[in-house]
Amino acid sequence: MVPLFDSHAGTREELEPGAVLLRGFADPKARALLEEVDRIAQASPFRHLIVPGGHTMSVAMTNCGRVGWVSDRTGYRYDPNDPDTGAHWRAMPELFLDLAQRAAAEAGFANYDPDACLINRYAAGAKLGLHQDRDENDPVSPIVSVSLGLPATFMWGGKRRSDPVRRMRLENGDVVVWGGPARFVYHGVAPLKSGAHPLTGDIRINLTFRKVF
Ligand code: SIN
Ligand code: FE2
């Protein structure tokens, strides 16, 4: 029998103080969020950035918001312009902002005001190694991470790279929020398994909202 509802949808899991997993939180908006991603990617196409070590990332990225996260051989930075087009990133859609603010509030972070949304696109095999998000000036405001499309295995470590890592499956509509005491937890994404999702086909999309300035 096919279940009518995902049995996890709507549950809330405290990962640790300052970090919450909200199952299915973005589910009702998934299709509309993906339509916005398409519009953003028409203006600023997904690209595989090069990191300072010279390696090309397997995850393809674009951004919206006042600034966007970019990387090249000289380092990582937030830039008000898309270096590929020379134009400003598209403004953050109201739908994005509203979702990020509601998720942050649900996790205990009132008045969230993100100025950047990094959009990650994972094809089969794409991964994101264990890292901290530390290019932002605000050390307290949360990261709000929204998963869309194919499921992924999210890795949730500790404040030191060597800390034990928990693995959890993130599905379409799941939102993870981490800030305050959990803001600098190491995290990453295991290589994406191939599959087919009704909304995205063979890819996973992740939105991460950040308060940079
Ligand atoms: C990130 O760490 O920036 C992205 C996490 C994810 O794709 O779930
Ligand atoms: Fe990250």
C-alpha cells in the first residue's frame, strides 16, 4: 500500500541546542520554490566553481539575494554581482524570504533577515565535503537549509572536524536550521544516489539562506 502521507512530515527533531530538523516544512511550497529556482538560474546559470586549491566543485551553484557566495582560485567571498554575468544577483523572492523566516522562527530565531541564498544543484555523484559555513560576518544568525527533489544523506558533525558524524536522510521539503551555539557545526552531503523525483527528475536542489552582514 502506498502511504498517503510521509510518516515523518511535520515532525521536529532537535539535533542539538541551536539546531533543528523540520521534516516536510517546505513541502507545500516545493513546486513554487523550484519555479523560482528556474527563474533565478535563467538570469545566473548554475556553474561549477573552482576552489582555491584548484579543484572544481561537483555541486553546481547559483545565488539570489543582496550578495552571493562565490569561489575562485583566489578564495571564497560574498559578491553583490554574479562574476559570470557582471550583473547583480536576482533579488530574493518573497516566497524564499517568507519560508526562511518562518523556519528560523520555528527553530527559535526571531527576526531572521538573510541577505544571501546559495542554491546548490546535485546530480548523481555530486557531494559536499565536511565544512563549516564561516564566510559570513554574523556568527549567531542561523543557516536555513531547504532540501528539494531527490533525497540526500546529510552529514552532521561537531565543532571540530574530527568529531563524530551523524548521517541523516534529507528529503524533499525537509528544512534544517542551525544557529547560535550550533552555528559552526561541521556538515556536508554524501555523494548523491541516482534516482527520479517527480518534481526535479534526476537532481537534488538545496537552498541555504545566510545572514552575511
Ligand atoms: C551547504 O552546506 O551549503 C549545503 C547543504 C545541503 O546541500 O544540504
Ligand atoms: Fe554549508
